[in-house]
Amino acid sequence: MAVRLDEVRLMLERARQAVAEGNSEEVASDLDEALAMLDDDPLLTPKQAADLIGIELELIVLGWCHQGKLRCTGEGRDRLVPRSEAAWIRDSAEAERIRRSDAVHDATAMLGLDRPMTQEEMDALSESRRGLTLPWNVAKRPDVG
């Protein structure tokens, strides 16, 4: 697999910016990543690639392989992703949107229950929300229907 020079250039530019900001950890990380790309390009499982990209679902990585957005080896769930490919797509707008969606999903998952509300819980919620029409009471509103 050929190394994408534009990707190495981007990492070196990020390292330069991190130097200007005084962030030595980020400098070291970016330089290590650029150097690793110049070595043999290691192959990652879809889960490892998802972790590197910062997304939760390896199925998204498999979808990108299937769509041709990532150059991958193998077929189906046995695909492997060159590290440089995962690093390249990590900085894409599409990956950023998925990371944001994952974050919203994680934040809202804590708000709900893992089961439907009981009638007792719905009654308690109704009592606490006097004057408001709750979604399960919409049909009872006189101005509807």
C-alpha cells in the first residue's frame, strides 16, 4: 500500500501547529504517526480502525470499505484496513459528523430507560406535568381530531 504523501504532510503540519501551541504530547503523537506511515503500513481490523478514527461502530468502517471510501483488503467482515487509510479518513468531515452523532447518542442514552415506562411511572409523570399535554395524551386534546 502506497503512503499518501498529503496525509504525511498534514500530520507534519499538525505537529508544527502543536509546537506553536506548546503541546508537546500532540507533537510527539503526530510525529510518531507520520513516521509509522513511512514504515510498512500495518493492517487493522475494522474495530481497531474505528477506534483510531474515533467512532463507535466498526460497521461504518466496513461500509466505507464496501463503498470504496477506504482501500481495504479481504472480503466482508474479514476486511483489514491499512492504518494510513484509517488515519486519512479520521480527519474527514464525514468522520467528524459520525463522532458528533456518537456523542449525542451517548449523552441522550443516559436520559432514557432500558425498558418502557410502567403505567405507574406515566401517571406520576402526568401528575408532575399538570397543564401540559403529554405525548400519550394528545388524542384526548379537544382541539385535535
